[in-house]
Amino acid sequence: MLLMGGVAAVAGAKAKPAVEVSSVQIAVTEHGLHEGKHVVVVKFDATLNKKVQKGAAFNIKAKCKVGGKLKVDTNTAMTSKLHEVEPGETIQVEAKPFILHPLDQRPENCSVAIHFGKMFGNTGAKLVEHCWTGEGTTEGACPK
């Protein structure tokens, strides 16, 4: 069975999601080409539990509080040939929200949601969300 994300219904049993995310790391770094501007770097492990369709992708949505304003960006992790990964295999994934439109200053915090859907499509099903502050990363969205 090919899945694009979410959970397959199996009578009498709870099915595993198509993809599981672990070891999420989030950092804010200075943009290499634009001095004084910042990007969010998101790294995580993804374990595929089922075969996925060609064009499946991880879409990362970051909401960063900068100077009292909420800045939002979505970035597709470039994991080509994800459809060739076999069930049970784990891959390392990296994405950089704000790479095209960097933040003018270092954010106070960033909520980062990892979605699984189509490459360059809608964000897809949310798998996990974490909050980055300058002091570290915790599970769940940042407080408002």
C-alpha cells in the first residue's frame, strides 16, 4: 500500500503512521550570504513505516517571533527519492526556513512544525511541533 502521510485504517488494530520523526534539532544561524540576517536550521531523523509515493516530502513551517512580530516561512526539505526508502529505514533530513527571505534579526523564539505531504505542495499532515528559544528546544509550540 502506498501512503502519502497520515494513518492507514486497519480493522481491529491501530496502524502506525507512514512516517515517524525523532531526534529533532533546531538552531538559528547567521545567513551565509547576508551579514546580520538569520535562518532557522531544522534537522531530524525520519523513519518510514510504509512505502511512500513519488513526490512525498517533508514541509517545515517555522513561526518566529522577531521584534514583537510573528514571521512565518515554509520550506520543503530536499530529500530526493524519498519514495525509494524502504519501510523500517531511517534517513536524516535537513531544512532551512527563511533561507530565501532571511530574518532581519535573531528571533526570540520559533515554533517549528514538521509536516509530511507533497513536495512544494500544501504543508500536509503535521507530525510534530517543537519550540526553539536561545536556551534550547522543547516539544510543542512556543507560548503565545
